[in-house]
Amino acid sequence: MAGVIIVGAQWGDEGKGKIVDLLAEKADVTVRFNGGDNAGHTVIAGEKTFKFRNMPSGVLYPQKRVVIGNGCVINPKTLLSEIDALRREKIEPNLLISAHAHIILPYHIALDGAEEERKGKLAAGTTKKGIGPCYSDKAARFGLRFADLLDKAAFKAKLHTIHELKVAQIEKIYGKTFAQSEQEILAEYSGYADQLAKFIGDAGGAVNDAMAQRKNILFEGAQGTLLDIDHGVYPYGTSSNTTAGGACTGAGVGPNKISEVVGVVKVYTSRVGTGPLPTEISGDIADKVRDKGNEYGTNTGRARRIGWLDVVALKYARDVNGLTGLAFTRIDTLAGVSPVKLCVAYELDGEKITTMPQTAEELARCTPVYEEMPGWAEAPPAEWRKTAIRGMFAVPEEAKNYMRRISEYLNVPICIVSIGAGREDTIVIKDVFPNKPLAPP
Ligand code: IMP
């Protein structure tokens, strides 16, 4: 009955996994629409912590369908390891992989490393999972898709043409060696095909059918708005559309099927990888937030860069995504820091601006203009849990004021507030899945 998109409103790692996991309870289908195993979504359910890379975060409700959309690029090996991990917990995923999703192959991973090295200062600090080269092949129409896994003869023929080209590229252009022969890749991927075949199908069709049956659909974005290939801080982002439009193209649904777009906003900024980050800070506060929030890449273990919340970037995220609601995360992590700062404008070449500049070079020259607000007191996790049970009125006044201020700047209402890592540590202000018809039946 509703189509809800969840996107990261910043530079990724906003806590989307937890929000998706929470909302998935009311969704009938959860669809991941972009990226691949460059993402790392941590979900804590009861005593158990799950780290997902490819798998939609809604998978912990095993009776519900999870879909990997056509907009994703998937490494079958890491996907199978996630399926195995779930099976060890006696969870059999009700998974559907779009036949149109692209497959990450070993040469994509080799190229990711080689290209980054050659790019020098233009390197984005990628996760080295082969994401960029796989999307490049998709656009250049050199890609292999999950549909090809189902047709071994087609896979073999396509790989034969592409493999030769990729080896030449890796060895002749980048001067690296690439050891995996065509036959080895064929054998490896044929094994993956046998294990994954039962999951591959018409994902777009299934999602549209579910919508026609008036079911609730949750579209799960990976990474964040400022990493979007079109709207992010190019070239220091990822290679997919991480923003709300990407949900439609990456899942195969029309924009009229979307009822809400929720932007997940961490109450400070973090960034893994390179590129300008105007509100970045170093020193005690950054170290404290990084350690308390365990701000180290789920995927690569890299220490994340830390900064104050950037309202200029958030306004941009509001517009690019058409945000209808905000989900704030990490209130508990920022507790104990006072005052807290909000960047409400930039100074660029002596001029005050309140919109995102058009280039990374300009963004690098921006200095933030801050507004200060009193911070809120630290509390042990058990106290935050009690606060979550009592509801919004029990949240420290300073934290409420801080969130309200951001919401006022953006003119977007708050729908969820997360004050801890567990499902229970959440306050839901607005139900994004009310049981009302989405469009005329
Ligand atoms: P890639 O997606 O591996 O090509 O990396 C491109 C850029 O996006 C790098 O700066 C990465 O650090 C960043 N990135 C990719 N995935 C994530 C994520 O899930 N969270 C945060 N940053 C990410």
C-alpha cells in the first residue's frame, strides 16, 4: 500500500541498515536498489549483530521477501557468504535477485586497484571491491548480468570476448598481472550459478506485482547522497545513483509508486575515503566521537573522518531526493559534546553561500559558517533504552532542540529518532506505512 525509499542524506554510514531493519517489519518486500559489497550495513537484532554487504537489511524477517534490484552490482562470492552466515542462524532468505543486476568479476577488482593507483589525487579511496569498473562495463555494455549465469553458453561466449580485453587493459595499460584464466573464472562462476540460480528472476515484475496487490514496499539505498555518481561530490563518490531517483531505475518501478522518501541523517558527519569535507574536524572531539561511535568502515576497517553536521549539504540532499521525512541517528553517540555545531552556510572566495557549490574544487575552498547550540548529557545505554520506551518527551531537551533546528532549516518533519544501536532504541514519530491506498486502484 505504500512505497517508501530510505536514502543516506550525507556521505554514507548514516545508520540506514538499522532504520531499514526497523521499517522492514511493516514492509512486505524490501528492495536494495544500488551498489554492492562496497556497502556495509550493521543490524543488531537482540543479542546478534549482522553485517550485510549485498543483502537487503530486511532479510532478518525471513518470511518476507527481499530483492536485489537491477541497479545493484553483486559479487556472487560475498553474497553466498552472507547467505551461508544467515543459514548458520537458521534463516533461509526469501531472496530474489534481478536477472538484470550486474555481476562483479575478478577483473573488476583488479582494475579497481589499478585505476585508483593511476588516478593519484583524483582517487576516491574506493573500497576496492570492483564497483566502479563493474558499473563502467554496464554503461559500456561489456557487462555480464545474473541472467547470463542462467545461460552457461551465453556466459561462456561473452566472457571469452571480454576476458581478453580486460587482461590486455590490466597488463598493457596498467602494467599489472592478472592471473585468472577464462577457464578458471568460468569454473568458479559456474559453481556460483548452480548455487544462486533459484534466486534469480524478474525482480522488477515481482515488485510491481506486489504493488498491484497493494503491499508495502521498502526501497533500501546504500551509501549516501554526497556519494551519488550524478549528484555527489564528483569524482570522490561511488559509481551508482544513491539518491531517490535511483530507487525507481534501480528497482524498476515508476515514480508515482513512491509515497515517502526518508533521509537518514546522522547528527554529525562522517566520511570514509577522500575528497573535500568542509566540516571535518580533528582532535579530541573527533577522536571521542569516532571511538564512541565505532566509526571505522564496516567493510574496510578504515577510520572514518569526522565532522560537524552540515545543513548546507542536507538542504541539497532534501532537494535531490525530495525528502518527506528525516530519520535522525546517533543521538547517543554525540551526547557529552557541548556545544554542538551546525554548519548553516559556507564562505567561498569571500562570499557567503547557502547552496552546494558545483565542483569539488570549489567545495574544497569552502569554510563552514557555524551556529552553536548546547549539547546534551551523556547517559549509559540502559538509560537511552528507557528513554526510547518513554518516547520523545523523555529525550533531553537540548537534543530535541538540535533536531528541531535541523528539521526547521530543511522544512522536513522528523519521523524517526534513533538513540542506540538496537531495534528497541528507536522512537517512531510518524508511521511511514499507514494502511492507506497509494494510488487509485
Ligand atoms: P566505491 O564505491 O568502492 O567505488 O568507493 C567510492 C567512494 O565511495 C569511496 O570514497 C568510498 O570510501 C565511498 N563508499 C563506498 N561505499 C561506501 C559506504 O557504504 N559507506 C561510506 N562510503 C562508501
